[in-house]
Amino acid sequence: MLVLALLVGAGAGLGAIAFRWLIKTFTLALSGHPDYAAAGHAANPHVPWLGRWFVLLAPVVAGLLYGPLVQRFAREARGHGVPEVMYAVARRGGRIAPQVALVKSLASALTIGGGGSVGREGPIVQIGSALGSTLGRVVRVPEDRMKVLVACGAAGGIAATFNAPLAGVFFAMELILRDFTAEAFGMVVLSSVTSSVIGRAAFGNTPFLQLPAFGVHHLAQYLLFALLGVIAGAVGVGFTRILYWIEDACDYVWRGPEWARPAVGGLLLGLLLLVLPQMYGVGYPVLENAVNGKYVIAFLLLLLVGKIAATSLTIGIGGSGGVFAPSLFMGAMLGAAFGATAQHLVPGITGPLGAYGLIGMGAVFAGAARAPITAVIILFELTGEYTIILPLMTAIVLATGVSRALSRDTIYSLKLRRRGIDLDEKPTISPFSGLTAAEVMEPLPEALSETMPLTTAADILAASRHGVLPVLATDGSYLGTATARAATETLADGTHGTTTLAAITHRPHQVAADTDLAQALDALATTEGAGLPVLDPTRTRLAGWLTHRSVLAALHRRPDQENSNSTA
């Protein structure tokens, strides 16, 4: 597992580098600027004759590219990605389709590059997790370790993308695994460190956001920070509800093919970008300007409302991207507006406006995702600001409490609950769980030789208990099975008197002694005859015989065995 964690971390780090390069490339190609959110209403130098109106077409072009890609190859790449990873860990044993990593990279980069107002964290979590899951399946690790590798990929992606190794670890622990051991924690840390080292080699070792130092200058400020936390918690819940309300509205209105939905919906997104170009892409330059006090209160509130609408619309039309960065953006707008208002009302105790912007970032994310540990650590690592850690924790805890009081679900879990999936509900335990074919198989019936005349074998098969018997090659290795029905049908025309048993031998689904019973039953259900051979671990020699009757007998005995064990 140490080696696998290192490999997953390295893969996630390289994936994060490639993903950020794709975003930069598509943003330059579709907008003509490194980050159009900071360019105002500037024209695209690639098509200067369109002026600022090019933003109407950028989301449409991007949608025409990623819409068919997602629909054809990986529909789970649509949306913000983290719920799909949570579901894979909680219900699918950590299994994620390998093509998700590539499709998610391209679709999310095109979405963001084409003006989609979403973030990078959801995609990179899904990309890293898909890499971890794929590696786990290649080396055939057990299910519990597969889940850890998925978490390693998620942590590595966050760590490399945001230069935040601690945040990557706790994001994976708090949101992806949700229940973990010390061993799992160690593997995730190792993956996060590996990925972060690779990310720093490519992007440098500086905080993700470059902001001036802030501090607390008056004890009364804690009351203001607490109030901000309460409001931010409500905004986080409001963002969650509006996001899914707009997604439902898009589902209700759209009647065309799903692959065309991002392109057609891109026209609406383009209209919004025409009015508010600050909504183009992730928008980190706008966030920094807000925290540095460069916007008036009314414009900050307009940006807050605009971001909620732009992100919700991007996801609703089938775009691919995360909701973490948008929640930070909303928090910065809310916090900066709150701080500016407080400076007007109580100028003597308010302190720097930027501190409220930073705290608002963490509090809105905590209100939406209800991940307080991750919120505290990721804000510290993104900004490098430790001086506001106490008010940050205060606001985040209050925002989390308000979120829990107002809503049962988070922005991630609500997507799953709308599909009828409750991650907090314990899955029904199968009566076959923990059983293997070796524990229920019967003694092996007498095997037949492939060289036996078919006329002789037909009589033996007809008299056998299950109407099917195993067939061995001349060297004693397992060859397959033969059924009484196949022998009778073959001899019916009277022309196969010299035929041997090998002519009707076929190889059914292979079941080994260590195969899970549920999987073995699937094979038994599709097998002709009433029995199925069980092979040894080498899959060349017979070990036993599996029938429906033997399975029922084993299940009948199991409660008695469990009662005796509990009594002992």
C-alpha cells in the first residue's frame, strides 16, 4: 500500500499539472486572455471584430465540444464530481470507470475555458480518484484498500492543485472516506505529500491566493465575525437550494438530446457573462480584488448574486466543474460587503475589511459542504494567513451549525439523495456477505474423461444427480462440463456413435474456491444444468461442486453458527 499510495500521489500530481494546463490552454483559445474575469468587457484578440459579444459564443463552442464527449464516454463526468466519488466509495467499493479521468479533464477544462462559472476542485478530485481506482483494479487490491486508494487520489489532486497538502488530506478524510483508520490516514498523507511535492515543482511554493496580512484589532470584532458566520451559513444553504432548483428547471425545460444541452444552454450563460464578465471561469482575480477592498458594497452584492446564478446555470445546462471555488467566491463577496457595512456602522471596532472577506470564504464553504475541519485548514493553506485562525474557526463552526439547522443535506449529499441514495443509511447486509464458494460447495461428483465414448457418457449423465458432470482432460486437468441434455440431443440423429465426450464439453463461467458467493450465484444462475464446478485457486483443478441446494443448506446453517459463536 505504501508503494501504491506513492504511485497514486504521483499520478494525481501529474494529473493536476495537466489539468491546469488544459484550463489555461482552453481559456486562452476561447477568450484570448489568461483569465477573462479580470479583463472587463475586453474583446477576444482572436476574433476582435466580435468585440465583447464573443462571450455569447464561447460557452456555446465549449458546449459543442464537451457535450457529446461526456454523453458518449462518461456521463458521470457531468456536474461537480465529488458526489460521484462519495457514492463510489460508499456503495461501489471504490470502483470508478477508468475513462472518467480523461473525460472529466477535458470536459471541465472546456467548461471553465468557455466561461463556465465553476471551480477546479471537483474535477481534480474525480480525476485523482479515478486514477486511484484504476490502479487498485489493475493490482486487484481488496475493496477496503480500493477505497483508500480513491481517497489518496482525491487528496493528491487537491494538494497539487491548491498547494494545500493538509487540506487535501482532510478533504479526503472528512468528505470521501468519512470513516477511516490510522493506516488509511497514513496512506492518504503519503499520497498528498507526494502530489504536493510534484505540484510545487511545477507551480512554486507560494500560497494559492496572494493577499495582504490581516489581524484582529479589537475583541468586539469576534461578535461581528460570529454574526458573519451565521449569515454565511444561511447563504451556503441558499446556494445549495438555488443550484438544484435551477438544475431542476433546466431538466424540465430541455426536451432535446443531452449532448446538445450544454451548447444551447450556453447561450443563456453567454448573456449572463455579457452583463457580468467577472463571472467568466473561476474568477480568482475578482475574489482578490474584493478581499482587497476594491469594490463598493452594491457591486459586491451584485457579484454574490451573479455567482450563485452563473454557477447554478453552468451546472444546470450540463457543465462540468466544482462548487468549492464558487463558494469561496461567494464568501469573499459576502464577507467584504459585510465588512464594508460594518465599517460604516461601527468604524471604531471593525478592523480591516479583508479579514471579513477571508472569513466569509471559509464560512460559506462550511455552510454549503458542512466540512468544518477542511474549511479551516484549506483557508489557512490557500492564504497563508494564521493571524485570523481564531475568528475563522468561530465563524466556520457557527456556519456549520446554521447549515445543519436549516438543511439535512450538504451541497454534495443532496445530489445523491435526489437519486434516492442516503449515504448515512446503512446498506442492507446481504445474507451472502462474507461467504465464498469454498464454504458452501458439495463434494465433487465423479468426473468423466474427455475420451469416453458419448454413448457411454450419456447413460452416466442421465443417471447422475444433477444431469451435469465435470469433464477432465487426459492429463487430469479441468476441461469443462457436459450435460445429459446435450448428450441426448447429439445422439438423437444416430450419426454420432463413435463420438467422444469432448464433442459436447463446454466451459461454463469459472468459479474459484475463493470467489464471493454472490458472484458465484450469478454464474450458477446462467449455467445449463443444476450444478457448477468449483476450481482451485489455480483454476486448473477441481475443488468441489456448487448447487442451489448446497447454497440454501449453508444459509440454513449460518444462523445457528452465528448464535453459537455469540454464545461462546
